[in-house]
Amino acid sequence: MRAVRIHAYGDPSVIHVDEIPVPVPRRHEVLIRTAATSFNPSEVGLRTGLLRGMFDLPLPHTLGWDLAGTVEGTGERLVGHVEGGAAAQYAAADRSVLVAAPTTVPLEQAAALPVAGLTAWQAVFDHARVRPGERVLVNGAGGGIGGFAIQLARHAGAQVVATASGRSAAKVRSLGAAEVLDYTSAPLDALLSSPVDVLLHLAPAPVPTGVLRPDGRLVSATTPGPAHFVMRNDPGQLASLVALVDAGVVRLDISDVVDFADVAAVHRAAEAGEVRGKVLIVPELG
């Protein structure tokens, strides 16, 4: 089978599409025929070696944390977050981390959900504990996590203010932001009409100052600090996200679909700040 792997840490040139054996699932695993995985910006850190303190990976390593596909032999449609290996035509995955995929969208689109969706869910509900009527500033709204965070905060009853460049403003507004601030035009504290109750910091940049009420709450999925958190794999929360997709509450923001052969190019684009929304990676473009 074809698999997207790194044999060493480094720039995007270390990414190769290899021919390797189909994995043999262990007792607690199922063999998934992959419909798609998706790109997450944190995989740049994985590829460069910056995350070696968090992930002790034997090399070569097959990329891909988001997995959507069908169980060989049964055809069951599943989606989940796996510890690598999803960027391959087949993946052996622990059945306990997989949930039924949405029924209202194509299966490959479900690969946009796990990492970005769970990060947004936990930022909004677990850490910020967003309440109805609050004003929530989503900083970094144009990214994959940001799109989910806007929709989930709005679902929680909040009024959402979002930061976005001019090229992302229309999309961010369509996802439910009541107000969009062009962070390229001026400091955020100068753009805001008044301080917010919650700041969800999702941008790979310093945390903005002067935007929170004195008793406001900061949650960061990017910049280290007291308010920073790391997403945990929670299949129950993922199932809740799937239900919101099927109910039409959460929309999947897919910006591009690429073949395994184009993964290195996606990494280059991400390093140049050119990736918006979620990029799906499929074994072979039809």
C-alpha cells in the first residue's frame, strides 16, 4: 500500500510516499480502508522534530492523525483520532477511539473533524466554559480549529468576534461570527469596541493584550503559558461533534483536497502561512 512517511526530521523534503505492507490489526484493532486524513499545522512541528518531547516516534513514521474510512470486511464508516498512520491506504486503529462517521457529508470530509474539532470543543466547553450571552473573541479564526470554535461558541449562545485577514473575512462571517476584525490593520485592542468575556487564542502568535475584561477568561491552544492546553483524545466528544454535523449545527470548512503525493507541498504552504481551513489528504484523487 502507499503511505506518506518521514524517515528523518527536517524540512518538507523528508516527506516521501512509500510502498509498505498493509498493517495487520491486533486483537483490539480494526483494519480501516482510508477514505481521507487531514492536515494539522502541529504536524509541521512533528516533521521538524519540535514535538519530540511529546511524541517519541520510531522512524520511519507514517503521518496522519485524523482518520476517516471503512472497516475492511464490514464496510462500517468510522472516524477518529489516531496516533499516526492515517496517511496510508490502510490503517490499523484501536476500535475504542473510533466513532460512527457523519451520515450527511461524504466520508472523506469527516477526516476534518477529530483534531481540529476536539481542540475547539475543549477550548469552548471544557476550558473557557462559554456561557450564553458572553462575547467571545476567536483569535486565529481562519484556521481549521478557528472555524469549529466560531460555530461551537455560537452554539453555546455566545456572540462571536473573530480575527481574520481580508481573504478569510467572508468565510469567517459565514460560519457565524457577528463581528470580524482585520488583525492586519491595527492592534486588536484598538479594533474592539469593548473588552470581551473570553479570548480563545488559536493563532501561532503572542497572546494579544488589552482585549479581555478584568475578570475575563483566556484559553490558548497555541502559545505556551498558564492558559495553554493540549487536546486530549475523547471519542465521546467526537461523537457529539458528529451529531452536530448531522444536525446541521456544525459545518465542515474544507479548503482543499490533495493526493498523498502533495503532502510535502501542503507542509510548505503551511510554513508560508498560506493554509486556511482544513486540507483533506486522500490516497488518490479521482
